Amino acid sequence: MTLGSHLTPLARSHIEQADVVFAGLSDGIVEKWLERMHRDVRSLQPYYREGKSRLKTYREWVELMMVEVRGGKRVCGVFYGHPGIFAWSPHKAIATARAEGFQAHMEPGISAEDCLYADLGIDPGRFGCQHFEASQLLFFERRIDVTGYLVLWQVALVGDRSLGRFATGPAYRQLLVELLQRDYPADHEVIIYRAATLPIEAPRVRRVALQELPQTALTAEETVVLPPAYALRENHEMQARLAELDALDRAARVG
């Protein structure tokens, strides 16, 4: 996520030893830095276009990489964050290469999710943490646990069924808020987060009420976090059954 500091030695080795490197990076500065490590870095960003389906773009990325693989070259695809999180093309490229008999694997990286936990001081193990692509909450019936953290990705694109827009508007976010207000109070705090991508940057953190989200400007790189709205409720039935098991276990050890 952050230029230079989040690249593992093994990932750097794969980049340097490749014949060709494809860069699916969101920051031109990071691409320039990558070019210092390899003489043949090919940016994938020019294939994006307003009104063009992102899925079509991602399929083009896969084909670009596979052309070089089929030509006998050692290919490395570099994507920001973790290459397998909210990234269709890396998974598809690996699956396609393996299906055609080539060796392919993915190196894990530090994602925006990892940065989010560190920057916001969230331990997902304390109350639990759900992650959803925001549009999924509108397209499908999903169950939200309001006693844990809720992390919503790509809220700036919520409701886009064309896959061709770079952002939707306040009316789309209003639909999302209406859905969320079935479970959350209108004044519930929402955290808008963006990880730092350059060492000189600080993470961007904004806090607004849920009802203010439709009128709040968002970028595609920002993630929305809803902290727990209610306390965890004890499951007395299961605790009683666990107590019975504990008693049986103690009795068996004594016996």
C-alpha cells in the first residue's frame, strides 16, 4: 500500500527476476518507482475508460499477461495492496495460467484492510468484523451483525450495475443509508478511511453521522467503517451447555 515500505523481499525478487512486469497500480508515482526496479514495466491503467465495463478492462489485463506467458516469458503482475483482495484479474490470470499448464502463484501483500486495523486501532477479534462490497448490500439480501464492526468497500461506486462508472452519486448512497438505518441509528458514527500510499502521507480519517453519508464526497479508494452499534448479548443457552461439558470433562479427568 505504501510506496517502498510494504514490499516484501520475496516480492521484490519476483519483480527483478521477471522478463516483463505488468503494473496495476493506482498511483503514477509508485509506477515510476517500480520502473527503477525493472526495465520493462507496462502500465495497465490506460485500459480504464469512463463508460467502459471494468470487467472488460480486467479481462484485457489477463489476456495481456497471458500473451507474454504463452510466449515463454516469466511474467510478474504487480498490484497495490494485497493482489488477491478486491482484485479480479490476479486471481483470473493465475487460474488461466494453471489451466494451460503453466506454473503461477500469488505473493501476499499488505492490504488496505491491514492498514485500516493499524490506523484505526481496531482488533477484529474483539467484537468480530464483517466486510462487504457496498453494492452487495443493495443487490443481495445480506445479514448484518450490528454488534461487530462493519467494513464497506467501494461505497463511492455503490449501486453501479454497469461496472462502467468511476463513481455514483448521493442518491445511490442514500439507498445504502436507508438500508443501513434498518439496523443502525441515523446518528451512528461512520468512519471514512483511506490508507496512505506515499511515505510522506498520513492516513485520511473522517467521521460523520450515518445520515450525512449521502452528501459526503467519497473517492473510490476510501473505505467506510461502522463501529458496533450495540453491545454483545450473551448466549445463556450455549453457556449452560458449555458448563455441562466442562463438568463432564472434569469428572472424566477425576475418574
